Amino acid sequence: MTDPNEGVSVIVPAWNEEAGIGETLSALKEALSASGREWEVIVVDDGSSDRTAEIASAAGVVLVRHAVNIGYGRSLQDGMQAARFPRIATVDADGTYPVRELPRLVAELGDCAMVVGARQGPAYRGSLLKHPARWAFRWLAEFASGTRIPDINSGLRVFRKEAAEAFLDTLPNGFSFPTTLTLAFLLNGRGVRYLPIDYAERKGNSKVRLVRDTLRAAQAIVTSIVLYNPLKLFLLLAAICCVLSAGLSVVACVKGGAFTLLAGEAFFLGILVFAIGLHAVRSGGPSGRRGPPEGDP
């Protein structure tokens, strides 16, 4: 059993967040002071060109600075290196997360590896353009992990430092850090708990770019599956090939000709993809892991 009163290091990555960081830090200090446990707040200024670092310094928190913008994930990793306590919490500096809920997430950690604040509300649902990609990523992640994932990319979470450090060589520098960490835990049998939280409109300008970050999220999910459970991915691809083969076979029964050849080729491709998946598992060991990803594109 872990000590329920052990301290917590809260990491706040920030890049040009002068509009929201002051309020975020004030609310954090108030919530943590009332929690009755040791704590520290670490702001990682990721090459900001505004007053972000100045506001953080005036708030009396630990300040880590990057000379240039490196990325959200790199900021979290550098914050972890500076952390004094075995429990790590993360929260964004843009005012979107209810930091008053942080002590509740810390208390719920127990013997789990991580507790994630699962976002809900109109601000989280956002535009309709986000829904198809969010649904597809969630389905793929749940298929690979065999568990329900209410929110794979939430920025409000608490986890054990030593558990995350085991996967540092696979964690990217960009926005897909939370997604990769969640899947690394789930695909390696680490307990993850989800608690619903409200989500508000951000203060300041968003750094997220829909097309770019959608592609990076897709890369993070596929890379994590290939590293830790490759057979699931190859089974999915093989199943798609076999379904295509079945459809072409039906057409071949009616029209014949080239459709018969295409059906056979699709079936053969499915068998080949499945065989590659088996080889990936054998080559990478029990989890299929062979090495770190290249990082964000």
C-alpha cells in the first residue's frame, strides 16, 4: 500500500499563456493548501514571448524555462525531472480545467498508476469537425487496450512518477504526450481510473491545429499499439482485408472475371498481414516492444 499523504508535484506546461496562467496558479495554490498534504507547483515556460514566465515567477512557484519552444510533452518531461514528489499531477495553464478538483484526483489515485479527469460539457465537445476523428481514435484505443477510455488526451491527470519513467523513451515531445502515456499504461496492465470533470473555454489563443494535431494523435495511437500490442493492430488490418475479400467474392459470383482474382488477392493479403503481426510479437517479446518511436512529425 502507498502512503495516502505523500506529496504531489503539479506540473503546469505553458507557452504564451499570460491570459490564464495567473488565475490558474492562484486557484492551484488555494486548492493544494487546503488539501493537507505536501505539494509544489512547477511551471515549465516553453519559450514564451509574452509575460508567462514573469507571472509565474511572481507567483512564487518553481520555474523551469526553455530558451525556445520545444513542445508540450517535452515540458512535462522536464517538469518530471524537476519534481520532488513521487506523485505527479499535470494541468494546463489556459483556464480550461477545474483545478479545484485536483485534490480529489490525487486522493483517488490509491494503488492505481494514474487517475485522469475525463472532460465533459459543451466546451469539450467543440465543433462537429472534431467528432469523427475523436470517435475513431477512441474506438481504436479501446479496441487495442480492451478497456473503456472516456478521455484519452485530458491534460488534468495524476500519476506515479516511477510508473511514467518506465516509458520515457516512448513519450513524444508534442501534444500527443497524454495519449501515449495513457496507452502505455493500459497496454502494459497499469491501472487507470477516470473521474468526470467539467471543461471550460480556454483563455487566450489555442495552440491546437486541427489537421496537424489530428495526424499526430493518430501517429501516437498507432505507435503505442505497435510498441506494446502489435498483434491487435495487425488483426484489425487482416480483418479488413478478409471483409474486403468476402465482398469481392460475392461480386465475383455474379460477375466473375477479375473480381475473382481480386478476392483471392485480398484474402492472401489478410493472411500476410496477420503473419507479419505474429512476427512482430515474436521479435519484440511479450509486449511486442522493440524501441522508441521517432517522435512527433
